[in-house]
Amino acid sequence: MITLRTEPQAPIELPSAPTRQPLNKDRLAMVPRRQAADAAQLALFGVQDERPEVMLLGVAVLFAALCSRCGLDPEEMHTMGRSVLMAREDFHKQTNDSLSALRSFAGLRVMGHQDTIS
């Protein structure tokens, strides 16, 4: 019979999660365009391989859940998101490649090469 000797192991310490603060609705309008675009890219990354119908409805469900849970008006949030997406580039100091990529993705991947957002 073979007996394995095992040494006591120290418990595994997981890295602590970053501190999360509750939503401050007053700060929504102050989120930089670049950060908003990067967050949109991250959300899109997880669903990009789904069929367009599944992708779009999944993102809509996520949007509805967030608005509902946070007590936000979905129409107001859509308007705010659209203003970030469609902001005039000449108004801002630098162009935002992430926003351009999001607009292109909608036309190329979701709508089959139709330019839907100008």
C-alpha cells in the first residue's frame, strides 16, 4: 500500500474585488465618452458571436434590467446614450475610435453591411 503524505496547505486567498459604490445618478452626465464607449465595448464582447436577433434582444434585456433596478427612466437613458454615440466629433477635442467602432459594428455585423447609423 502506498501512503501519500500531504502537508497542510494555506488557504487560498482570492484577490479582493474592487470596491463598488452605489450609482450616483447625478454623475451620469459626467462620465467621459471614452469610458462609456469602453464599457459598451466590454458588454458587446460577450455577445458578439450570437445571432443578431439574440444579441440585440439580450442587450435590450440587460438595458431594461439595469434601468429598472436602478430606478432610471429608460427613455432618458436611451437619449443620453444616443447623445454620447452621435456627438459631433468637431465639438470634442479628440475623436473616439471606440464609438466609431460601435457604429460600424451595428452596420456591418448586425444589419449585414447596411449603414444604419450615420
